[in-house]
Amino acid sequence: MNSSIAGWLLCLTALCLWGSIGTLAKASAVQWSLFFKAYSVGVGASAMVLAVAAAPEVRAIGGHRGAAFYGIFGGLCGCGGSMCFLSSIEMVGVTLSYPVVMGIEMTLGTFLLYLLDRDALNVGPLLGALLCVLGAVALDALAQLRLADNEPRGAPPEEDGLLGASALKRGRSLGKVEFLPEGDDDELDYVFDSDHSDDACVPIERLVDALSPTKTKNQWDDKPQGARRGVRRAVAAGVLLSFWPAGEALAVDAGATVPAFMVVLGLSHLLFCLVLLPVRAAYLRRSGSKQPPSVGICSAAWGYGFVAGAAWFCGAVLVFIAGEDIGVTVAVSVARCSPTVAALWGLFYWGEAEHASPRALAYIGAMLCLYGAAIVLIARSSAA
């Protein structure tokens, strides 16, 4: 098989894996920190399996100056970025946090990879692809708002959920069903009303009002602290998630192989999770802080998080292997179009179209077309 064809097949497989992570997160139906623990265990376990399979390459990374550091740097950016992203989702909802994260990740991340990529790329098609992705992200946000306006309230749980779960609701937007609140001091007061603790998203009118630049200092200090912190964490997540693929390009330039880099990254991701989550838990238990509600995590929820972490890790490995044939900028940029797969999950598994208005369906259709155009333009940008 032609190497470029094989590279594209690997890249599209990674796109499917990354695009399925959101569905697994929704299916877990737990607090984000609990899901992230299982997710990080999945990343670390996958790295250990790869370490055994590629032991000589992993041992050789110590002889390449700086290569191991880039893997640790990638693990820190991946872990910290994912934590900030999930925390932002809990605080302000996917409809706001996702466009912020994706917009920064695509623009800054693509620029960094373009600077570091070893293959020449045509700038024009690459910029066109970036504009298509940003347009698709905006349409995705508009579609989620329309879906939220039409989704049913108080729908009974389904009994045939993903992987046998019994508390999943169909007909609700994948982007509007968020993680359970953790009760983080003043951060969630604005997002979660005591009378509507089961509604885990911010109504857009309240959010716009909270972020209005005309707010006085006293008004700002009243309740929208969670909204502002959620936006800041989304920005931090976008920046961190932009940097971790650049670590691979630097590590390979330093003499490491893709498997060796990914082993160091995966184990570092797990290590930083084991350090950062207990620190955050201690912060929540400080004097005067609201105690988070007691929420158990079942074996199925652990399974969702573990599989999501393994899917992300395997997708990253496939992306970088594909990058050896079609260029790392091309491979990563295509895989970052994974919301196409997430949208298909939402339409065909979660039944988002059941209560969607014609305008919402039009937004979704236009979004899918723009992502498809972006993939074509990214392919055209490759010198190969």
C-alpha cells in the first residue's frame, strides 16, 4: 500500500477515536474529576503497554538530549489542558468553553506545528482550512444553542445505554449535558442554582449578561465569578492543548521515535494527574469552602473514562505515525476535525435530531460541510 494512503487511513482512524471521546464522557455521567481519573489511568495503561512493545526504543530515549524532556512537557500540557477543559465545561458548559478551546487550539496549534514541521506546506490552503474549522466551530455553538432550546426536560432515563449503562437520556444535546457539579466554593454559584441543580449548563442570556463589559465592579462581584473563571480556564486549556503536539516534533528532531515519545508523554500525563487532582481536592477542602456532594462512580463509569483515555492515546500514536508519511501538521490538523464524528454520535446515537429545529439541522449540516472542506484543504496543503 502506498505510504501516503496508509498515513491517511491512520489519520482518519485517529479522527474517529478522538471524536468518540465526548460520547464516552457524556455516558459516564459523573463529576469531571472522577472521569478524568479514569481517563488518565487509560492513558497511562496504554503507555505501559506500548513501553513493553517498544522497549528498546524507550530505553534509547535517554541517550537523546532533551527528547525525554519534550515528552514530559507534552504530558504536562496534555494533562493540564484536559483538566482545564473539563473544569471549564462544568462551570460554563460546552457551548461556551468548546468554541474557545477549539479556536485557540486550531489557530495557535496549527501555527506552532507549521513552524516546526519538517515538510514544506502550501500556506494558502492551510489558512483556508483554518478558516473553515473556525466557521464550523461557530456553527457548532449555534446548533447547540438551538438544540438546547428544543430539548425535553424531565425525560425518563433509557435502559439500553452505551456499554450497558442505565441512566442515559436520548433526545438531548451532546453539547448541553454536562458533568455533575462539584460544589467548588464560589466558582459554581453562578452556574448552578439551588433550585435547578440538575441543569448543568448556563442559559445563554445569563451568560451574556455576566460577561457584559458594562457591568460595574459591584455587579461583577455578585455572582458571575464562575462564568469568568470558566472562560479563563477554557483559554488556558486552548493554549496548553496547542503545545503538546509540538513536543513530538521537537522530540523527533532530538532523535527520539514516536513510540518512545508517546510512552514518556502517557506516563507523564498519569503522573501529573496523580499530583494535580489531590492538590485540587485539598484546595476544595480548605476552611470555608463548600463541600462537594458525595457522588459514587460505578464500574461502567470507570470503563467509559478508561476507554476514553486509551482512545485518545491510541489516536495520538496513529496521528504521529501518519505524520511521518503525510506531515505532522497535516495529520494533527485533520485529527482535530474530530467534532465531525462527535456530531454524528450526537445525531445517530443520542438522537439529537429528534427535537432539533430546521435551523439547528441546517447549522449542523453546514458545520459538517465546513469540516469536510477543511480536511480537503489540509490535504491540498501538503507538498506530497
